[in-house]
Amino acid sequence: MITINEHYNKLQASYLFSDIAKRVTRYQDENPDQTIIKLGIGDVTKPLPSACIAAFHKAVEEMASAEGFRGYGPEQGYEFLREAIAEHDFRARGAEIANDEIFVSDGAKCDTGNFQELFSPATVIAIPDPVYPVYLDTNVMAGRTGTFSDGRYKGVVYLESTRENNFVPALPTQPVDLIYLCFPNNPTGSTISKEELKTWVDYARQNKALILFDAAYEAFIKDESLPKTIYEIEGAKEVAVEFRSFSKSGGFTGTRCAYTVVPKDCMAYKGDGTRQELHGLWNRRHCTKFDGVSYPVQRAAEALYSREGKQQSEQLVDYYMKNAELIRTAMSELGFSCVGGDNSPYIWIEGKMDSWKFFDLLLDEAGVVCTPGAGFGKCGEGYIRLSAFNSFENVSLAMERIKDSLA
């Protein structure tokens, strides 16, 4: 008799964004003449930079000849892309990351979800609340949590991120092994200072814990005093793995390319207390379960580091940040307390009502899709998230509709 992994039955009935999609579809069916403006899911709308397109075409042409054709590439990524990443994203900021400490993949979502496979089922996890659902759900699937009750899973240490602590959680008051951090944060849009991040690195070093640091939105940081990588912090290479993506900064949501940094100094522990490099373990897992990102896609990603590519990527980021500023300004003028939108493409808005009620209000009265904060955790109740990933024209229209609907 084939039996299932019963831990899947602990998951809540629907993945957040699937639930949103169903509600939007239902509304559209009932209102076929209404144009819906989606400011919910963080999907980009601008096309790929021209530098990427040129590199893409060139790589495809190479694949059309016997001399230029490439079959299976290295699972960890081609050296040309790993070198560009290490040099521009890390060494240029004083973080000494080696090329072979970088693992190219098809998405930060996959990597942040999969990395937990390296650790014991008994690992105690600490996860922010509110949080990107993938961190939590993959640990539920792996059996590291108890049942779901009163909005939370038993056995998880929740790191509450609230207005009172500026949405930067305090250190846990009980021992934990695996810590998830995301800055700029999804969903709250909050950022963390170097001093605050150092307290987490110091905690991990003192407690033999590991930080999984999601930096997928680092390109949107405009304040140069803020860290763009955790490896700007002394000692972080010993206790932190970092995840990055080209999805938002390069428009790669449909093209799929990202990477994970696993320093060779980063250690975990066997049951007898002896240390073991995570680099080798992740390499083994990566090679076993992943066949690599396609050659043309990696050439397109490499082009983002060219002079033209950097300029075009910055223009993309600036475009979305203009949208973010508009959203934050408009919602603030309507009397709502907002976070994010300055160093992040997300704006976290205190809705003054139930999250899903506010979601339904904006959809029914304005034809605007947001993301209800309650879907990100118990501390998200009463908030909504608006995304800057749409056209400036649509964002402007959405703000006018929201203003009219709330008048």
C-alpha cells in the first residue's frame, strides 16, 4: 500500500496566491466589463532589457551550429556567469565571495524552499511573522512543525515583525537552529541596518545556528548605508547562506534565473557535534536534483553586468520605484500608515480592518487586487501589501480608483 507524506495534510487549504487568483477569477466572471488592476503578486510587467535580449539571441544562434552547440552545462552554473556575479555583486562591495561558492538556479523561491532538505527533521526553525509563505510551508512538508492552531504551527519559533519594532524582529528568546531572514522584506518592505544585521550574525555564531538570508530585492535599496548582502557583516560567511534573483531587477520572472551563495566557511553539525561544510552538501543536492539553467538564459543574465545591462537594469528598478513612491504617497494621503516603498517595491499598509475584508473592498469597489496581510502570518492581520510591479499608468489609475472607493 502506497502511503502519503501526512505532513502535507497540515498545510492550509490553499496557497495564498492561489486563493487570491480564485477570488479574482470569480470577480472577473461576475464583472466581465471591469478592467482589473493587479497590484498583488510581485510579477514584473516591463520587458527584458535590450542587452539581455541581444545576448539571448546571440546564444541561441550559437546553439544553432555544431561548433557553438552546448548540451548539459555545469549544474552549478557556467563560469562566465559565476565570475560576473562574484565580482559585481560581492567583491565590488568588499565581500570576498569565490566564484565556486555561487550556485546558479532557476529561482530563489526554489532554493529557499529546498535548502531546508540539508537539515535534520529535529531542526528548530525561526521564521518571521509576517513571512513569505514558502519558508514556512516547505518546513511543514518536511515534518518540522506540529499541527496548525490559532493561526500558527506548533513547534515553530515565530519572530514577530510589527509596527512597534519597525518590522525588524528581535532575537529569539529560546534556542533555534535555522533562521530565515528577508531584507528588503517581503511582504512588509522593511529594511535592516548593518548594526541590526550584525546582531543576528553574532547570535548565529554564538549559538551554532544558520541564517538563510533572502536578498531577492537588494537591487531596490537606494540608501547606501544599508547592507545589500549579509556578507558585508563580519563573520557572516561562517553562518549565512544568501539567496538572490534576477527576477525583479532584470525582469526574469518568466525567464528564470537566480543564484545561491554557500561559502565554504559555512558549517553545520553532525549528530556527534563534528562540523561539516554546507558547501559540499548543497553541491551534492544541487547535482542530484538539478540539471542547470539553460545556456542562453545564463548569457542573458551575464549581460545584466555589462555597462549597458547595468544601466538598463537600474532604469527598470527606478521605474518600479517611481510606482512605489506613488502608491506610498497616495495611501498616506488617504490616512493609512505605510512601510516600504522607499527601499523596496512593496508597500505594507495598515488597513484599519480585517485583511481579507480590505482585499474584497478594493477588488469589489475599485477593481484593484492587493495581497491580504493575513495570508503572510498572524502578525499580518489588519494589513495589506501593494506591489509596485505594474505600469505607471495602471498604478496611477489604481490609486484614483482606491481614492474614489474610500471617499
